[in-house]
Amino acid sequence: MNQGKEHQKRRRRSKGLAWYWQQTDAWYYTPPGTKKRVPLFDERGQRIHGKDQKQTAELALARLKVNGKWHPTAAPTDHPQWLVARVCSDYLEYCTRGVARGTISAEHRAGAVWCLNDLSGYCGALPVPQLTKEHVRFWIDGHATWRSPATVRNVIAIVLAAFNLAQDTHDVRNPLAGLKKPPPRPRLQSFTPEDEQAIYGAAKEPFRNFLFAGIHTGLRPFCELARLTADDVIETERGMMWRVYSSKTRKTRKIPVRLEVADLVRKILKSSPRCSGVPLFQNPQGKRWLKPTGGDHFRRIKCKLGWDQDPVRLKYSCYTCRHTFAHRMLSGYWNGGAGCSIETLAELIGDTPKVAFDHYGKEWGQHYQEPLWRAIGVGQEQEPVSPSENAGSKNGSVGTQRRSR
């Protein structure tokens, strides 16, 4: 019995990988969703033979994937009504309703349309029970432009959201549960004071005010800052506070704002009265800033300043205002060098402490770095100890121990 199981295990081949068959001395692959044995050919159209030709076989298989000749075929099923295309369509309808209610951003819906329509074109006719994680990986690998881990992470997140919705609302088992996403990468670009002044000099007043408020509050540019109105401004004895609603987290928080931002807002309030619904930071047409128009304005500024040729500044965007605020808060830029804690930063920018720590704390957080330095004995001034003295201390010499001043 055990021998039979071992034999089956040896004969099992990973679908989607090139494999060698000793009987014919040739290389094959098995398309996902099938049990077929398909031979591989080299660039000259010749069958690939020889056990040592693994690299040639893998290259041949990669060419098939890139050329789009890698579509899974559906096996017969008694319940074909729930197809991959139906799951995608159901999620897009859900996003459309969410945009109308204001619970889902239009940007997320646009990304979902772009992603799920492409997936439907790849394997939309496949019944959901026959869909595997390998199908999704092959689909992603077939897009040569999806090289960024952030892009792959966003794509997988949208696909998982679609199938999770089908499972929650229609009891359709999610075949992609546990599909791994690339780990998030910390966002470490921030403006220097010189960069900040250069941006203000190149931007016109409406966009300059928008960026100024973003750098000094850390709000998400388009789903928080751009949506603020006069009704969200609260004057207290200690100063001005903002009531901030985030369409991303669907939560409202109250944050204090710096004096220079408060002075700017008080000037703007003269033309944006309460109960008018007019955004505080308007674009040149008097409407709120949207991601496409704001991004276009910022790209023009980068071209004007020559930053489109700079490998570091090329990555700047409107969202860098938020990263700059986080960097400055953690480094004590506005507080005499006394950086705030991760928990304080998280409350101000509307993140959880874990997200704030993963994105900013490991690199910029003094409260994270300083204990590490102190733990290795660099947190305070000490008398230097030579290697010979250190060896003597190991032998029990009391006079060679380190002494803190």
C-alpha cells in the first residue's frame, strides 16, 4: 500500500512546469486544468531531447506563456453556472454600487475593471471549482509589464476580493484561498526642505496650497485631504482641528493641525463658507482635486524642475507629501529633534500602528532605532577598550571593565 502511494507521488508532476519523460528522452509540459502531455520545441521547431536540456525546455515553456498560448481548458462539469467570468462580473457590480454609495473609491473600481476583465479574457469560461492558484500565477507571468511587486500585489488583492465576495454572498468556495501576495515594500521617499521649496516655486497657487497642506498634515491626498470642506474645520481653545473621513478605511478621526496650516485655512474659509459643500482645497475649476488631475499636475512640475531625469526624484508623487510628514514626525523635524511614537503617528495619519511601523518605523522611527543602539552599547559615551584589555576582562581583570562617563 505504501509502495503504491510512493509510486503515485513520484509520477505526479507539477502542472505548468517543464518535465522530462525518460521513455521518449524528451521534454513536455501539462497545461493547467488538463492531464495532457504536450511536447516542447526549441526555437528551430525541433523537439527538445536530452535530460540535460532542462534550461532549454524552461525557455520554450516561457515563450509559450509570453505568446499567450497558455490558456486553461475547462473539464466537463455538472454545475457550470458559476464560472470565473461570473465571479468577476459580480464583483464589478458590487464595486459600482459601492462607488454610488461612497463606500468604494472610483479608483479602486477602475483598477478592478482593468484587472478582472483581463482575467476573464484569460480563463473566464473556466468553472470556479476547476480554477487553481497555478492558473493565476501563469496569468500574471504572461504579462511582461507586471514586473513591480506592488503591481502584482494589487492584482492578487483584487482577484482575492472578488472570490471572497462570491464565497461570502453565494457560498461559492474560494479556490484561491491562501494565495500569497508579494510582501509590501516600505515607502521611503520624502521631500527634503530644498525639494519642498522648489515644488512651491514651480506650482500655481491652488496646487501649491494642496501640497502644502498635505506635507504638513500627512492626510491621504485624494480620499481625505481633497474631500475636506468648511464643515470639517473645528476651532478649539488649543487651536484648529479637522474632522477627517477616509473613504479608504471608512472611518472618521479628528486631528490637530499646525499653525501655518490653520492660518492658510482661515484665509480660504472666507471664500468657502460652511454648509456650502465646497472643498477647502480647490483645483483651478473650483472643484476637488482628483487623482488623475493631481497626478498630471505633479508630473508637469517634475518635468519643469528636471526631476524626470533624476532616478530618486522621478519616484516623487502627491503621495510623497504623506511620507514626508511621517518622516518629519518620526525624526522630530518640527519638535526640536524629539520624534513622536509610532502610535502617535498612526493616529495622526489614520493607519494602524502595525502598518505605520512596517512602512515607516523600521527606517525612520527613533523609538525603534535608539533601543537597538543602546543594546549594543553605543547609546552613551564610553571609554574605549583595546582588544588586549577586552581579553584581560575575560580572564577576570576588574580594572579593564567599561565605565560610563
